[in-house]
Amino acid sequence: MVQRTIEHMITTMNEHIAPHYQEKIAELDLDDHSQLYVSIFSKEVEDYIKEAVNRFEENQLRRS
């Protein structure tokens, strides 16, 4: 259940929110180096959310 919710959140971010930020980032006229940092940061946030969900599910399994 939690996994599906998080997957839905990530899909929503990728499909609806990310394009908006891509446009805003493009408006900032960042150099390639800065754009790379923004991309890495976005990926790290996604990875962090997935890891948090995995830990939560592991804790739930241990409790049952």
C-alpha cells in the first residue's frame, strides 16, 4: 500500500511537477554545470524517498 502510494507520488512528480521545474530551471539560464547539480539533486531526492519507504516497510514486516 505504502509502496504504491510512493510510486504514485514519484510518477506524479515526474509527469506533472518535474516539467514545470524544468521550464523554470531553463528560465534561470544556468550553465551546464549548474544544470547537472539540479539533476543530481532531483535524483537524490527520489532515491531518498524510495529508501525511506523501504525502511518503513521493513519495520512494518518486523512488527508483524
